[in-house]
Amino acid sequence: MASLGVDSEQEPLLGDRTPGSREWDIIETEEHYKSRWRSIRILYLTMFLSSVGFSIVIMSIWPYLQKIDQTADASFLGWVIASYSLGQMVASPIFGLWSNYRPRKEPLIVSIFISVAANCLYAYVHVPASHNKYYMLAARGLVGFGAGNVAVIRSYIAGATSLQERTSSMANTSACQALGFILGPVFQTCFALIGEKGVTWDVIKLQINMYTAPVLLGAFLGILNIILILTILREHRVDDSGRQCKNINFEEASTDEVQVPQENIDQVAVVATNILFFVILFIFALFETIVTPLTMDMYAWTREQAVLYDGIILAALGVEAVIIFMGIKLLSKKIGERALLLGGLIIIWVGFFVLLPWGNQFPKIQWEDLHNNSIPNTTFGEIIITLWKSPREDHSEEPTGCPVEQAWCLYTPMIHLAQFLISAVLIGIGYPSCNVMSYTLYSKILGPNPQGVYMGWLTASGSAARILGPVFISQVYTAWGPRWAFSLVCGMVVLTVTLLGVVYRRLIAFSVRHGRIQE
């Protein structure tokens, strides 16, 4: 993963050597340069491990929850899944504020230690005699709380890179995050070979099986991450031109450091970017949520088929996202971040417009009165319940199709598979573009001032979007069907593009706004 930052690191160490220019002096020594990029690479790894911590157990939570507590239902599953985002939403501003006034090592180490402890708790949720589901809820909530360090990571990277390096570094960070989400389920699949029984270490009552092995690996990697942060990470902060800045987080002050300018941050641009980021994550969260129910209703796939095919589709989108993250670094230098953000939103709109049902062909109707795998009206826990159905079940008699309980199935045309795949590809292009550009523009708007709290609020808005997106789509899709659901999403994107148009001229770098650097 260190190679992800190679391109962005090919920045000159010397300024413009025109006599009389401020850039005559060396901006950065070779030693400082190497130390700065070693620290940034460590945070790439931290971001990767944070994502793995979320996704490595996501496919096994439901069967493990059923195994340890028979009273747990799909409604409670929804709370277990949401607890991660809730924990992250609460923790992000706290860790962000902490990082503004203290060395960034402190909130990073504390947050990772919380995640390690939470993973250990998850491995022991089978031990108590009762209320096991609440221990699992606490464990996942604490893992999410530890993941609040995402705000610190992005704040550090934003403060330790110049404007020229910023887009590339943010793209690398997002690529590491996406890679973690992709590889987490792969690790889980490998641990499935251990089986449910596994082995038991009686002395400490530790069961090592397909459910606990992933979190124990996560705990081990967390400890390794703490060691790397303690030994390698150093406090670095540079201004938009790449000059070392004086910072409370610096261990040693340098005579060559420049003072941080005290001009005001454009709060309108800050609020607008938070709204844009919320909508972007909201839309992608609801798309991820609706994939399985939509394909089962439209194409009469069984649970096994849906888990397999949709898993392949989402994995392919993850690979596509990593490629887009890498390509954006080059494209942004030619057309700019704002244009890429606008283009990404337009591509997302086209993707959801393609999903609108057309024609005279209707989906197969499931007439049987049963609890199928579509989204229920009451809770969003059951939205993802199909992902945990045991593949050992006999599906030879499993009813398939669009359930008659959803009245819209009788009059809404089906969404053809080609429509769905084209839409998925388009959304897979638009989402990573918007994600990276939002972070990049936000960090540039904030300038060289400490960004911890602001990044905390941005991360919190994304966590809220991941909670509310599934709730929104579960209600609208079940009650009114895909035509209304995706039409509303298209309308939401149009409003977002309108907002972007209104604030377009304000989404500029802090130094550009105050006339110190030409755009």
C-alpha cells in the first residue's frame, strides 16, 4: 500500500529559485520529507485496518447472533449493524477535537486500543449466561467508536500535505479504505474453513472458530498498528505551499517554521460540503442496501443466488472504485476537483435514472404467504438478513419472485438485468469520484488551520448517512416500489447538483481565497 503514495510524493523539495522570491529557500529537508511520508503511509495502513475491522465480520454477524442468543431477532440485528455507525458518529468529533490540541498519536492509539478491546469482547460474547446479544451490541458499537479515528487520519493527511499533494493523498486514503471493505469479507470466507466448532482454549474460555477468528485477527493487527504508530509516526504540518508550519502537535519547533495565517474559514462552503458529503454517502448506502432485495424481487433469485451474484457485483464495484481512486489523481490535475465532483453527481443521476422501470414486462409474482427476502415495513434489520442465511439449507422448494404482499409488484414493470448492471457500473464510477473530491475540497477549504473538529463533523455526517439511507430505502421501496424510490433519489441528486452550482465559486482553497496562491 505504500506504493499508492509514490506519485504524490514526487513533489520538488526546492521552491522556485528566482532571486528575491519567497521560494528561494528550501521548503523541506530530505529528512523531514521522508519522515512526513512514512507517517502518511502508516495512516494509509490505519485506514485500511479500520475498514477491515468493519467488514471482516459483516457476513457472519447474523448466524453468530442467533447462535449465542436465541432471543435475538432481525429487528435487533438492525441495531447491531447500526451501532457501528452510531459509535463512529459520536466519536469522530471527539477524536477530532482531541487531535487539534494534543499530539495526534494520542487519539489514534486510544481509538485503536478501544477497537482491540471491542474485538476481544466480541470473541467472548458467548460466555455470559444471558443477555449475550447486548454484549454483541456493545462490542460492535465500541468498534465503531474506535473507527472515529478516521477523522484524525484525514485531518493529519490534510495538514501534512501541500495543495499539490492533497488530491493524490486523499485518493490514496480512500483507496485503502475501499480495499479494506473489499478484503474484509475475503478474510471472513477464509476463516469459514475453521467451522462453527473450531477449537476451545479452556483455560481462558476462548473459542476460536469461524465467528471469533476474524476479530482476533483484527485485534492482533490493531496491536501491530499501535506499535507502528508509536515507533514511526511523527507530527508533521505544512502550509498549502509545502512549508513546515508551527503546530502545538510538533515535538520540536523549527526556526524555519512559518506561522499559520489567521484568516476566517468560509463557513458557507464548509456547511455546503458537509451536506454534499451526507447526500453522497446516503445515496450509496441505500444502493448497497437495496441490491439484494431488488435482484431477488426482479429476477426471482434464491437466497443462495442473491448472496453469490450480488457479492460478486459488489466486489467488482469495490475493485472499480480502487481503479477510479487511482485515475482521479491524474484527472483532477487537468479539470479540477469541483468539475470532477459535478461530473460524479451527474453520473450517479444517470445511474439511478437507468434503474427506473420501463416497458410492459413484469416480474414473476411470489403468491405464497411467507416471509420472503424483500425489505419489510418495520425494521431495516431484515434488509440484510438474507446475507446470513445458511448455504446448507435446502432451497429446492424455496419460493422466489416479487411477493404479492408488495402491491406494486402487480403493476410495476421489471428492471432488466442489463439496466441493473449498467446502473451499478455508473454508480461505481460516480460514487468514488464524489467521495474523494468531497474530502479533498473540504480539506482545501479549511486550509492550514487544525482540521480535527471539522473532519470529525464530516465523518459524523457520513455515519449518519449510512444509518438513515437504509431506513429511507426500506420504507419507500416496500411501500411504493422501485419507480418511486429511484425517482426520489434522482430528485435528491438534482437538488444536490443545484446546491453545488450555488456554492461552486466558493469551493476553493483557503490560500486561493485569501490571494496567497493563484488557482
